[in-house]
Amino acid sequence: MKQVWKKVILGLAAASVAFSIVGCGGDAKPAASSSQAKQGPLMEQIKKKGEITVGTASGYPPYEFLDASKGEKTIIGVDMDLAKAIADKLGVKLKVADSNFTALLSSLTAGKVDIAIAGISATDERKKTMDFSDGYLPMHEKIMIRKADKDKLKALEDFKGKSVGAQKSTTEEKLAQAELKDSKLVFLDHVPDVVLELKQGKVDGLVVQDVVAEQYLVFNDDLTLIDVNFKTAKVLDTAVAIPKGNEDLKKVINEVIQENTKNGNFDKWLKAASKKAIENAKK
């Protein structure tokens, strides 16, 4: 069982542990165009305390996951690289607050974190309570299954009466509820938990983003992805969630996203995070 866990979670067994880490932002200063505008209340608060608190939900490689390779648990990944770039742009320190995804979204609306970065898609429902930055990584929804079932599970209708899992409070949960109504649905706090359920035969499929699924397929050759026809699925970009009414902060974040898209950093961050996740699994 120990070896199964090691493979399933890519060396992220402690992913559900909630903690905060503080790292220094660089010496980069906000762009003149952003700093010249009148500061909103959140921007003023961030500048006054000299740090930005970024909420995330680890256990979701390559977006964010725990790395203990240097002895101290640190959250790394594409989203953490983006968070660091935002802190650098603002000229403040970065503080990361980790939780599960359900708690993350509520902590943003409750003002417990300044922004949230956790592979979040900007859905119409979420836009009612929070604002979003420009998108930075496209996401495609697929279903992960056991390879042994690939000849009998090829389309949505094949999952009638079957058990299908997803991470709680995600677009994948909503998608499963909308299009797999004849399936037995299982929702857990973390993707690794559902992957383990899949490997043990407790669920027959996992609705998941392709970029996330690829990390698990590397060291779980008994699993595979199928591209089913989700009628209500949209190709959405992941985005930074921001409390409503903070246009000046949103502008700075969009500048960071645009800069790191043009200079190719997102591609570099994605490759580096994927490589690190795989290295963790080998230990």
C-alpha cells in the first residue's frame, strides 16, 4: 500500500496539510502606469503591510504541490511562480496560505486572503462573487480510467451505473453533476484521493483536467485518459481570483500575465513543475 500511495500522489502525501509560508518578493517595482492610478482599498492594504497573501490548494500538480526535496515543505508549481511574479511586480513579500479548494474560494470572499491562485477557472457562477484576471493556461476536461477498462468505457453513456469521482467544489464536480446523472458520484477534497480510489477499484472514472492528469499517468501505467464528449464543457483558461472592486490590482496582475506569456515563462514554468513532480515520485 505504501508503494501505491507513493505512485499515486507523486510524492505529495502531505498535500492536505494546511500551512503558510513567507518568501521575499524581488526588487521589481510596479509599472508606472499602475502606480499612478489611485489605489483601491486592497492595493493600499497590501502596500501598507508589505506583503500579499495568496491563497492556494496544494496537491494539484503542475499548478501547485508540496516539495520536500530540500527538507522543508514548500509549495511550488506554475501558480506559485505566477504568485512570486505578482509579488515582485508589486514590490512586496509573498505569503502563501494553503487549504483545500472548497475552503480556498470561501476564504477569498471572506477576505482571509488577498487573491487566490489554484488552477481556478473563471466560470459565470464564480464571477457573481469574485473577479478574475486574464486567463493564462487553457484547460480541457477528460476522464481518467483504468487501462483494463478502456474497451468498455469509451463514452459518457458507458458510465451509467458506474462510480465517477472528482475534486470537491471544482468545475469538474459541476460537470459530473450535469452530465453523469446516471452515475454514482464521489467527491473528495484532493485529486490524489480520487486517483487512489480509482486504482483500488472504488470508482470507475475521474473527471479531471488533462494537464493535471498527465502528472499521474507518468508513474501509474495502469491508468489512462479518454476524451469524452462533454456537452456543457467549455475550454476555459485558468485565472487569478480577485475580490470584487479592485480594478487597480487586477490591472497589475494582468500586466504580469501578459509579460510572462509573451516572454515564454509560462511554458518554462509548466515544464519545470512537471519535471519536479516526476522527480518527487521517484524518491
